[in-house]
Amino acid sequence: MKAVINIYLKEGVLDPQGKATHHALGSLGFNGVSDVRIGKQIVLQLDAKGKTEAEEKVREMTETLLANTVIEDYTIEIL
């Protein structure tokens, strides 16, 4: 099974990389972008008996290691 985890900063947490990218886009003439937030995507290939078990494993991995849940939110998609 494949799991896709999207991790992004919570609202209200400063995103200096997003700000720099927003500024660069404007400098390059890409107008109309009101905000940029940078995140990360992790794709896992894992063995699981079913979608529920896979989601439980991935949630535990994400909460334990992959995301800093103090400042980051995440979504999980099992494919």
C-alpha cells in the first residue's frame, strides 16, 4: 500500500521560506499571488492488511517522527 503524508505549518506559524518564495514570485512578475506556504510531502510504501491498519500505522509514524505536531498539521491519504 502507498501512503501520502502532506505536512504543512499551522496557521499563525511564520513561514520564512514561503515569504521568500512569495517575494521571488512577485519579483519575477508573477502577480496575483496573495500568500505562499511551503510544506513537505512524504510518500511511504508499506505492508498492511487493510486501509484502516495502514492509516493507523502512518498516523503513529507521523505523530512520532515525521511531523512536529506543535507547529505542523498534516493530512494522510492511503492509496
